[in-house]
Amino acid sequence: MESSRHVEVSIDGVKVADSRRPMMLFETGLPTPEMPKIAARLCFYDEKVDVKVDGILQERPRTKWS
């Protein structure tokens, strides 16, 4: 889904992505029956990156990989 949000991603203070027309993805936890080969293959590893959406720093998730 196209978005009008401004998204920036940084790792250790280095900007690695900057988009004013990002594609938004949503994780439902339910792979469709037509796609068993890609089930569990998509990963958002936000524990180690800084993500800003419209200039607002997003909170990092706290997981065992944090």
C-alpha cells in the first residue's frame, strides 16, 4: 500500500534509508494458503535501527534480539 509518510531509517547514526513515498507492509501472522513457500520469510528487524516516521522517532521493540 502506498503512503505519503516520510520514513527515515538509521543504523548507528548513519542514515541508510530516506523515503517520502514508502510502501507500507502489515504483518498479519497468517500466511495465505497460496504462499507456503514464503511463510515466515519476511522480517522487520527494528531492534537495532532507528526509525523516524514524519520526523518522530519510533520506539524500538524489546525482544530477545534487542
